[in-house]
Amino acid sequence: MVLQRWDPFTELRRMDDMMNRFWRGFGDLDAESRGAETWGIPLDVELRGDEVVVTASVPGIKPDDIQLSIEDNVLTIRAETRSEDEQKSDGYLVRERRAGNFYRALRLPDSVDPDRAESHYENGVLSVRFPKAESKKAKQIPVRTTTTAA
């Protein structure tokens, strides 16, 4: 028989992990009461020169079903996907494609100019470009030297 030192915190961590695995299977129980799915869209945000570019994957969605809005420097992307025939839901053997409403909100940096934003949609990829505001761009200050006569 091997003696092993007992650590009560190890037992607590093990129980916490077990409870997390248990509750993870239920997902978000309140999603249906809010009327929107809890799944979002994957985003990439990158700085390209003097602009910020937000790229979102929204496959299978018509451009007319995508709504972009900016309020208080928060970009919100909303869309809705519909299944082809809701009546045939009993005939599915596997159904992984989601249908419903979804949105994604992203706080923009103060340095962008939301009034000059441009969006483009192609092949399921939405791109929104935000140029930097002229007043927020870095300004170069020349360094002068003074010469003193000795």
C-alpha cells in the first residue's frame, strides 16, 4: 500500500471540472427566451496602414439580410438565416446548419472615422473598412537644433 498526501483542493478542482462538463451539455438555457441564438460569427480585426478592417464570415446569407450599424463606436452586425423548409424538420437524420437570428458587436477604437466606413460582401465574407480619423493620425514634428557660437 502506498501512502499519498491528501490535498482537499485537488478534490474541489476535480469536482468543479466535473460540474463544468455537466453544465456545458445544456448550452445557454435562456437563448430561446431572448429570441436570438447564442452563436455568433467569427471575426478578424486587423490594422492595415491607416485603416482598421473587420472581416466576418457569414456564409449562406444574402447581403440584403445583413444589417450593419454603428452606435457609440460599437459596430453591430446582425443577420438572419432561414432553413429551407421548417415543416420537414422531422425528416433530418443530422442537422448541424443553424437557422435563426444572430449578431456580433465589436467596440471600435476611437481613432477610426465611422462616417467614412465602407462595406463589401463577397463569397460569404463581409469586410468593413474604417479609415483612421484625420485628427487622430500621428503627426510628425520636426526636430530643430540651435547652434551656439563659441
